[in-house]
Amino acid sequence: MADFPEKSAIIKEYGISERDTGSSEVQAALLTHRINHLTGHLKDHKKDNHSRRGLILLVSRRRHLLNYISRKNYSKYQDLVKKLGLRK
């Protein structure tokens, strides 16, 4: 994954420490940022099916992470979903 300027800010916000890049919450937040970016790209480039497949894979990976978080600590899952703005 290519580094992007917002990555360190996302890690600071969702991680336990500044060097915490592996926790499930941070991974889900980074995936959400990538998904939002790719969704914007696909709105402009409707026929870009290769990127669309990548988006589906990212959404699937985030879904697996969120399922894991909900099994381990449901209150943390609810807070994360609210912070990321995933559910209404």
C-alpha cells in the first residue's frame, strides 16, 4: 500500500500509540480511507472495472476485520463504526 499524507493522522486517531499500525481498529480505519478514495475515483471513471474489483476486495477485507472486532469486543466495534460513519 502506498503511503499517503493522512496515514499518520489516522494511525494517531485510531491506534493505541503512534507506532500502532497493526491493530484491527487502525487497519479498518485505513481501509475505510482507501475505500472512500477509490469510490470517488470510480464515480469519475465508471468503466474502470479493474479498480472496481480492487474496491470489492477492500470492502471484503474491512468486513472481515469488523466481524473480528465485533466478536472480540462489541463495545469497541460500536464505537469504531460510529467514528468511521459506516452505519446510519
